[in-house]
Amino acid sequence: MLMKTSLENEREPEVPQPPDSRRKALLGLVFVLLLIVAGMFLTYVLRRVSQLQDCAMSGHSNCAPIDSTTTAR
């Protein structure tokens, strides 16, 4: 008869861990891309507002952008 030592009795069999899902990595990538797009949009809007303010501060009275999509008759 073989006798088991106390260490062998306390050890539990290792349960294999499932492989990590790539869902978290994909969500992180989507979040970072959304932050980049939002930052670019915010930069564009702030640049336009800054140009309009610069025009107004220099004393010009007609600082509105010209709409070039309308056709003249």
C-alpha cells in the first residue's frame, strides 16, 4: 500500500483556463479610435471658431464664411 503525504492530499488539480477573448481588446481599440475621431472633430471646430474670432477681433465687419455651393443666376 502506498501512503499519500499531506501535500498530495491538499493539492487540487489544475483547471485549464479558457483562452482570453479578444472582445476586450477590440472594444479598447474601438474606444481609442472614437477618442481620436472626437479629438479631430473638436480640433476642426475650435480652429473654425478661432478663425472667426480672429477676424472679428481685427475689426472686420463681414467675418462669416462665404458659401461657395450656391450658383449665381
